[in-house]
Amino acid sequence: MISLQVQNNQSFRLDEIPFLDKHKFTDSVAEGLTNGYRMIGLFPLHKNMPHKIISALVDSDAASLHLIGGEFQKDKLEFESLANQFPQTNYFECELAENYGFIPINHPWIRPVRKQSTVLGNKPYQFYKLEGAEVHEVAVGPIHAGIIEPGHFRFQCHGELVYHLEINLGYQHRGIESLILDASTNQRVILSESIAGDTVVGHTFAHCSTIESLAGTQISLRAQVIRSIVEELERIAMHLSGLGGVANDIGLAIVASSYGRLRTLAINSLAEISGSRFGRGLFVYGGVRYDFNDENIRQITNKLEVVKNDSAVINNFLFSSTGALTRFEHTGTVSKDFAQQIGLVGVVARSSGIESDTRIHFPYGAYRYFPVSLITLPSGDVFARARLRALEIDESLRFIFEQLENLPGGEIKINVGSIAPCSGVISIVEGWRGEIVHTAITDEVGNIVQYKIKDPSFNNWYGMNLALRETAISDFPVINKSFDLSYAGHDL
Amino acid sequence: MIDAIKLRILQGDPIIHDVRNVSLPKLFRGLPTIERVACPDDCKKCVEACPTNAIKLNPVSIDLGLCVFCPLCEEACPEKIIHFTNDYHIAAESREKLIVTKETKTISAEKASKEIKNYFGRSLKLRQISAGGCNGCELELNALSNVNFDMGRYGIEFVASPRHADGVVITGPLTRNMTKAIEICYEAVPKPKIIVLVGTCSISGGIFQNSKEIQRNFLEENKIDLFIPGCPPHPLTFINGLLDWLDRK
């Protein structure tokens, strides 16, 4: 396998990347995937030069990233699709086709990523259709029943049973990747806070890390610890929100409202340190804007003590309720083998028994010195995805309490130098949903000419497509909530 | 059963009884104030710092319809005349009212017409449309129904079908891909109907104002009844905005 090997947040010079012809490129990528590496990116180096692309693979055993370059003929942007052999590349190839006109030859399922109705140069897209007696189609969205983001779901059913689900997204597309290229420094941080408003900390963390790495800036240990504390606060808040949602979808109102109360405490803790219930305004290049002091530490500790004590009682009630377990167990199951093949990440992957956590496998920031424990569950069903989130809340609380007691001293913000020219960097952060990847590439004068964002939802929506097969359509809401994926993060 | 009752007891009394006067964290960025101090000649540091062009000079003003409530202008001002307070009462019925000047002390929504009050004063059902909202505003609107804010006690609720709704609440900068869906949804709401814009993105496009992927014609073609600024707006901003507008205590 011919590749450039780097680490998470390690900047590299563009001329270090080996660029191969199209056959060697696909061979090299296939070799990496055969070795058990996972694809995290497939995109051109420069948006105006789509014929030079890179594929980024991660090797979680060695904590390393492999960059494989491919140079194509300018008028012949096509390559043999890898998706038949490695289903995880399927969606990355669709994205490359949609954004830059690449043709993945023999691709099994070219479908729109962010455009609703067209694929490959304005050809109309047809949903798969099941035919036969008593077969029916259910179309839901883009506007759903609750206060949630838009997306279109097309079910092919026979009675209650779903045979096939297609999820058509893109309604949230705001063009963030292009906006970041033209944005000022101040605008870039705000944009990254708005990639997915429920993952403000995760995405802004990844964005600031790309810029700091390109500038060769090492932020202080105190700032690193503060960043990790708020990341864990966000994880707690959103896990509580998700658990409440799952309970709500099976009609367990007392549990849903109890988690709701605790979530308020968690997001109000974020407001104590950042002024925003979602952690907006805290991240700046070179560190963080606000510091911990005795007063806000006391406020946050008091709130989190309540979360810790009460969540134990609520978890106990939920996970010993026969009614809840009947709905959770063996519902929307994703097997480990399947999850690996289609490249699932984050909470969903860990619930299927895959050991995958960026904080542990590609450690960054404070997690290099203060590790967190890896939690996995084997069953891959709604139960596992809900239970895992309850367990992760406990681990995040432990991390926060420990760090708040021993905050390292030092400045919270330092100046960031100038951005290195002709370079690139990949920053991976474990957001509450899973792996967030930001890639930045610069030109001769240090301007960012390519910025690529991958939210964990990009991988995991595909998992939900397939998890719905051969389940009852009435289980869709609870399965959907157990995946808890982002529309905005996918659509960008 | 006993365990469920224990859970209920554990809930205690989490509701915010007086939504009018809540003390939010000191760092919370709500209504900005601009001190009555003259700016140094040619200083435009706040304008340069602002990521969304919300600030105008001579005299200094901040448009909350564009503001994303980051503290960059406050930090940039050499005279320290801009200061974000934790006052969350910032909703208004007109776009102009969202422009904060040195004279602005408070913002509150003017009472709605008698007709609107008669129709919706005691019961208002809303259909939410997310049109590129990042899920920040959506989560805060969801929070309105939790045990802390419990907006249902005022007869204001979100419903699933536009047919059951008295109006729409729009979040997000109005993406091109949602244009058709917004029109169909609004059309499905029976008359008389209202439009509430929640969050800076929906009011002006916010940080996405220059995006080629947004399509905001719908807002020019229809009358907007209430603007709830914020990034995202605090749930209390939403409740108080509606209570003021509907002339409730």
C-alpha cells in the first residue's frame, strides 16, 4: 500500500502525498480496506482541481491515518467503484460523484447525497420500488410530526413489515464547506459552531484543531482540559436528550420528562462556562475564551451531582421496565460484522461491539494525558444504543469531576501563528454521536482552498437504512431516535 | 408503580413559576447595551470584528436580527461601550425594533391586533418548520415543552399537522431545498394564520446570509408577525415574546 502515514492533528506537506494513477490508486485503497482500515474521506485536494483526489483511511490499531493520492485525466474523471467489495465506500463515492462529477464505474447504488432528485449530471433519481399484491409505499417528510430537522423517508412495506427504506437528505444544505473557504477568521469559528447546533463543541473543537495544527500552535494544558470538559458536558446533555427521546417514543412519559429535567441541568452547566446553553462562544483559535473559577466550578459541580444521583435512579427504572425492554431488545439490530462492513462509527458502532472511540484510538488534546474508558455493548439493538449512552454519561461525569478537582494552571489562550502554506491536516474528534473529521488544505500563500467536514451521521444514516429492514414500521420512531443522527451535520 | 411514583417525587418542583423574571448566568449574552460615549474618530473595530455585518456606525447600532450573540464586538471595542447583558426579553413584532442603539433600554413586542388576540389569545397551536436550522433552535423549541418551561400552561403548543395549527414557526436560513416544503406547509394552515421567525438565521440569514444555497422569497411575500432573535434564542425569549404579543399577564 502506497500512502503517506500521519497522525490525528499532524500537519503534512502536500508534496509528501504520493499521487498514483487511477489503477494504482484504487488498488492501494482496496489494499488498505482489506487490511481492516476504515475510510474517512474521499475528495479533491482543491475544489478547482477535481482531478487530484485523496482518500484518507484510518488504522485504529496503530492510531495512524493513511493518505493515498490519485491523479486522473482531467477529461476522464472515472474509476472502478470499490463499493461492491467494500460497502463502506459506497456513500463517499456518491458524494464525490455528486460534488465533482466523478463516475464510479459499476457502482451498485448511485443515489443523491444532498440533491433530492438528481444523480450524475441531472439524471432523475428513482427510488427503489417493491411491487406485488398488498405491497405499499409510505412516504414521510421532509416535514415531520415533531420539532425536528427535515428529511424524506421512503418505506417499501408489506403489511407492517419494512422491506426497504431510503432516506433522502439535503434539505438542510447551506453550503458550509464553500462558505468556510471565503470566510474571515471570525466567521469561520461561528460557521463551525453552526454545522450541527447539537454538536457545537465537537465541530468547533475539530475546526480549531485544524487551524492550530496548520499554524504549529500548541495550546496550554489548561485550555485542553477545559475543551475536554465542555466536550463531555455536551455528550452528557445530548445523551440525556436522546434517552428522553427514546423513552418518549415508547410512551414512557415520566422517564422522558425526568431525563428532560436533567438535560436542562447539563446545558445550563454549559451556559455557566460559555454563556450559551450549547457552548457557543467558548472556542477561539489558540485556546478558550472563558476560564473556570471557584464560582462556576461550584455551580457546575452542584448541577452535575444531581445529574449523577438522579440519572442512576431513572436508568434503573427504565432498564428494568419490562415494557421498555420488550420494545428495545432485538429491535433495529445491526450486527458487528455488518456494522464493520458499512463503516459505522461512534455510539452506533460501539453498541454493535466495535471498539471505536477517537478519544482512545486517536487520542487528542487532554485525552492523551487523562484517558477515558472504552465502553462497548454487543447486541446492536435499540437497547444497546440506549444503554450505552447511559453508561457513557457516567464515564463523562467521572472525567469531569476528576478534571475539575485538579485543573492544571496556565494561560487559557495563546496567540496562533500564521498558517503553513501548501499543507494539510486532518483533525478527528469524538463528538457525542461519534467521529467528526475536519480536513483543511492550504495553497502557496496559506489560504484554505479545501475544507472537508464529515459528521458521524454521514456514515451512520446508511446504517439506519439497513437496520430498518425486516422490522415493523411502527418501530421506526424508536429506532430512529436510538440512532439520533444529524440532518444538518450530514447536509452541511 | 411505586418506582414510578418515586421518580415523580424525585422530579420535585422543577417548573419556572415566574417566566418574566429569571436570573440567567452572568455570561449569558442577551440584550446588548451601547453606552452613550462618543467613539474615537475613524474607529470601526466592532464593525470589522462582527461576523454577520450586524453593526452600523455613526451612531453605533447593533441589529439583533443579524447578531449571532458572539462577544466579538464587545471584545473589540477599545472604549468598552458595547456590553451584552443577560436580559432575555428581546423579541419584537417589527424588524426595526431589533436594532439596538444607545437609546435602547428594553425591547418588548407590541400587542397584537384585537382580531389576533380574540382568535389566539387563549389557545395558540403552532407548526414548526426547520429550513436549514442547525438543530440549536429546534432543541430550544423542544425544551419549551419540558418540565422546566412547560409552555403548555399558557395554552401555547406545537402540533404535528399544519391543518391543526394557527401558524408556523420557522427556524434556519430558509434553504433552497426547503422552498417548496415551506410553501406547501404554510398553505395547509387554515386562516387566519401567523408566522413567527425564530433565530437569527431565519430573521436575516445570519452567518449564512451570503450562501448561494438559501432562498428567502417566502419571507418577502408574507407578513411576519413576530421576530425572536438569538443564536439560538433562549426558551424564555420565545415564551415572553409570545406572552407580550398576545397581551397576557
